[in-house]
Amino acid sequence: MTQDPPPPPSPTLEDVARAAGVSRATVSRVINGIRNVDSAIQEAVRQAVAATGYVPNRAARSLVTRRTGSIALVVSGAGGESGSFPVEVLADPFFGRVAGGVVGYLRPRGIHPVLMFAETAEARAQVLASLRQGDADGAVLVSTHAEDPLPRLLAEARLPAVLFARPAEPVPISYVDVDHRAGARLAADHLVARGRKQIVTISGPLDVPASQARLAGFRDAMAAHGHPFVPCAEGGFTYHSGERAMERLLADHPGLDGVFVANDLMAQGALPVLRHHGRAVPGDVAVVGFDDSSAATACRPALTTVRHPVEDMAAELARLLLEHVGQPGRRPTSIIFEPSLVIRDSS
Amino acid sequence: MTQDPPPPPSPTLEDVARAAGVSRATVSRVINGIRNVDSAIQEAVRQAVAATGYVPNRAARSLVTRRTGSIALVVSGAGGESGSFPVEVLADPFFGRVAGGVVGYLRPRGIHPVLMFAETAEARAQVLASLRQGDADGAVLVSTHAEDPLPRLLAEARLPAVLFARPAEPVPISYVDVDHRAGARLAADHLVARGRKQIVTISGPLDVPASQARLAGFRDAMAAHGHPFVPCAEGGFTYHSGERAMERLLADHPGLDGVFVANDLMAQGALPVLRHHGRAVPGDVAVVGFDDSSAATACRPALTTVRHPVEDMAAELARLLLEHVGQPGRRPTSIIFEPSLVIRDSS
DNA sequence: CTGAAAGCGCTAACAA
DNA sequence: TTGTTAGCGCTTTCAG
């Protein structure tokens, strides 16, 4: 057993107060930026803080304020029985963007998110308990699947929470989302403007509201352009599902000359399949993705895609959550962002 | 201003004690699983806990135990001046695997990591302060660049911390790493066994110890096979840098028939370049990657690669950290994992 | 404008 | 085996 000298106890408010020759209360006021403190004293306190190397103790503060000052970033959804859910989710570029947006907003405010996963009933219970116990003041939720029970559970527990994307069934909870229909319309208009005649689409999983909206929006827009029927192959938002869907479409509609793929990752999978079947992109087939994720620029050719402002949305979500934490009675709000078309080389 | 009725105050130990007809201390003992409590009483307490819906208050507990019961997952390194560091890092499949491994170990133990980023001096200071004020009991550090000052800062502050990968300069801190040289040797042996004669390599950034070790290990093994000189193009572990490096190598060594790429992401970038230049893989050129990340199976053809057991390593790292948190004086340890070769279609 | 004092909910001696 | 008690470090009335 090795032993180092025990670390010196860190200074407390009391120590600072003594060094500054004032009371604990005064030091506390200065530290918390409360006005009504003589500026000479403020200065003295600041010096004492610097001299002692004082850092406020979070636990003590939380105990009295009943706030932890941190928030949870919860990834929820129906993961398989495998224990690998966290790995899969974290490797998803979409999640990375959400987390990045949340962190980007929170960090300047000195708060670090607590990462939690809720893919099983047990994990959800753990998350709920964690929040009730005060691991965080509220939660930013990202669901990977529809029908996620967690939003409702959080709302019922009256825990501050906000959602990335509209829930499948209405739940009294704030959320941000992108206008999926409008995005799909952008893609449709673009493919038609490029003179494509046999246009098909690869959708996301149809139990997800976002997938439904993208498909419906695309079909509506195509109908308005005089294409009442658009063949569709359902994918699962993964690279491999994109490959498979493209294979199916090519088999059923060999003459296709335009594809709208409901996310970039599937489009990344579709591209090699097209090439393998001798179709040049964009020469023979124009491809439009959705998201404008890192996959879009990793593709060859680089993907024309509908930009989903995920980072901005996530930042707004974090802002909303902090607002809810600050005013517990606040009514839920939803904010819808507008997508835009990013034209690259695939169409 | 909307108002809901204020939420009922959550029950405290005192409430449970009253309901069970015992003292706070006894309830505390039961909750913390301390023996020496009459089983009848234990049962009564459990019932009272269930009846009241009691959840222990973390802040109060931390205040006295001087433990938060959570750990920080810190991503460190020299990010650019852009504020997008978190987004970039989180989108990296490698980081996802590390985080997944850490979470996989921690979650069954009821602890959720706090996510922090430390790419600038300011951010590092914030991380240090955060740890000192008790946002977490210790830190798992993942550095994206060598010469990261954070490991040393943490060691000097005597904060429990562990590292993924050996630091560039020695620092008294525990870490896990893979045997990079051995992995590179595996790749060399394999390419030679496949009958390749003009073998080249794409290395990672050479200021990173891991990159140096992979390159050195590869060259040593090739030398042992009678190839004293192996051309190398330096990359930056990114998709695009892999493309560029492959272009350079092809220009300088048009006859190359085998490539060892120091990570899968760069290999994923190299593959389309080879195809574009009319080289079939593995027919004309055999390609071997490193990491066995998700990129390896997303490639076409699927990548033969050196498996880097990142998740297992990360889990071990989390275990090590908890050990250090538990015994503050504990000496640093390092654990080296063995890589293995995963043969797929690219060689 | 500043200080004194109470107490947040819990654990850990120490007594019994 | 159980209960009593003293704080952990901080914020926040309430006096002054």
C-alpha cells in the first residue's frame, strides 16, 4: 500500500472571510455577484479569494439552493438487448452534432452536461431516479425511436425536460424541430428543376414522425410537379440500410434518374451501389440527401443535401431547458427551424 | 407568467425514519447497505422507503462524504480557434467508442459521466476548477493531440485522473494503451504473406506517439521481411487527409501494390482514390487499416484492419479511475492491450 | 450595507 | 444493534 501525504483541505468561505476580515455572508454575496456590497470590500474579498485559491463547494451550494447547476443529456430510445447501445449512438454523427450544439451553448455558462442513456425500461427508471436525486436540474432528450415513453415519464414527474424533435404522440413538453416537409419539398423542387423524370426515394423508418413527414412532404411536392406516384424503399437511417434500399429500387425501377434519400448516411450507402450498377452520379442519377452531416462531404461525389441546422437547434434546446429550470411553471414551447438546400456534386 | 402548484417537497431521511419508526441513522445504514441491522428493521425501512418514494439527496450526501459519485469524461487536445471542437470530436467514431466503453462500465454502477472539453488554455482552467469544486471525483482523459498539458496539470493538482493512451512525455498518471508496434507488425506480416512487393504506408500525425509507434513498428517488421525502406505519407487521421496522402503516394510510387494505413478513417478516404486511379482493391492493391472502427465495415471493399480494442480499454480505464478515487495514494499503473488482425475484403 | 445565525439532508463518530 | 449528535460548506432571512 503506497501512501502520499494527504492533500491539504481546500479553503472554505470561512477561510476567505477571515483573510478578508469580513463575514461569510459578505464573501458569499461577492461571489454570487449580489449588489449592495461596498466596492472596497468587494476588492478585498476578491483578493482574499485569489490568495486562498478558494473554489466554492458545489455540494454545499446545491444543498441550500436546491439546484445542481448541471443538466443531463439523455439519449433515449429502443436499443436492442445488446449492451452496446451507447457505443452505437455515440458513433452516430447526428448525435454528435446534437451534443456539440448543447455543449456549445452550455459551456460558456460554465455548465457541463451529464451523459445518460435510456434504451430499456430499467435504464429509464435509472434516469428518472438520477434526476430526482439531483444529478441534474433537467434533461435534454434525444430520442432515437418514436414511441419513446421517457418524454411522458419526465413530464409526469414534473422534471424540467426538453426534446429534440416532436414526440410521436403529443406530450406537454417543449421541443425544437426542423420543418421536414419543407426540406423534402426543397429536394423535390431541385430534382425536378434538374430535369429528372423517374424520381424515387429512400425513406427513414416509417414509425418515426420525421421520416413520415419527409416522405409525405416529398410526395406532395412531387405531386404538385405532376408526379403523382413516387416509388419508395424504407430504410433505417443507417449506411447499410441505404445500400439495401438502393438495391431494391434499382431492381424495381432500373430507369430511375433521381433519388431523394431521407438522410445522408443512407445516401452514402446508396452511392457505391449506384456506381456498382454502372450508374454515374449525377450524370445518370441525381442524388439528394438530408441533414448535411459530415457524411455529405465524405461522399464521392459530395452530396447535395437538405441542411438540417442541428447544432443551432440543439443550442436553442439547451436555452429552452435553462428557461424551464429557472421558471418551473413555464408552459411548453415548440420552435420549428427552416431547412435549406446545399448544392454540391451529386445532383 | 404561468403558474402550476409548487411540487411537493421530496421526502427526506427524517420522513422515512418517522414512517418506519426508527432513527435517521438506521435508515441511512440500510440505504447504504451497512450490515449490523436487524433484518426485521431492514424490511420495515425498505417498506417506508417505498411508501414515501424516498430518494437520497446527492448534494447532502456529497457534502459529508466529500465524494460526488460521478466522474468526468474529458476530451482534451489542441482544437483550432473555432468553437466547433466539441462537434468535431463527438462526430469522431473513435471518441464514440471510448465514451461507449466508459459508459458501459460506469452505468451498471449507477454513475453517469460528466462531459467536458478542454481544447484551449481557458477551457483547461475551467475543467480544473470544475474538478476542484467537486463536479466529479476524477477524470478519464482522452487527448486528441500529443503535448497536451492537461495530464500534467491534473497530476500536479493531485486530482484522480487516468489517460487513454500513453502521454507524449512521461507524467505520473495511469493509462491504458494498445501495443501499436505489435499491431503494425501484424499488418506488415499480412501484406508480405499476401505476396505484396511494393508496400507503402500512410501514417498518422507524427507528433502523436501512437502514430510514431505504428510507423516504427511497421518499418521494423518490413525490414525484417527484407524491405528496408517503406515510403510513407503523413496524414492527420481524418478522411480527407487519407485521400490526400493516397494521392501523393500514387504519384510518387505508381507501382505500389500494398498499403498500410494508420487508421480506418484514412483508409476509407484512400479507397475511393485508388479506385479513381484505376487500381482494384484488393486485386491491384491490398489495403490494411488500423482500429477496426465502424468505418472498416462501411468501406467497400470492407477493410482488413488491425483491431484496437477501444471499448475494452476504455472500460478498464474507468475501472482504474474508480480505483484511484477509492485509494488516493495509489501508484499509477499502465495496461497495454494486444491488437489482433481482422481479415476482410481489402487484402 | 454588513453580520449573526439558522438550517439544507445526510453520514459518521460515539454512546447506550 | 440502534439512537444521539455534531457537523460538512454554503445561502439566506433577519437584525443591526
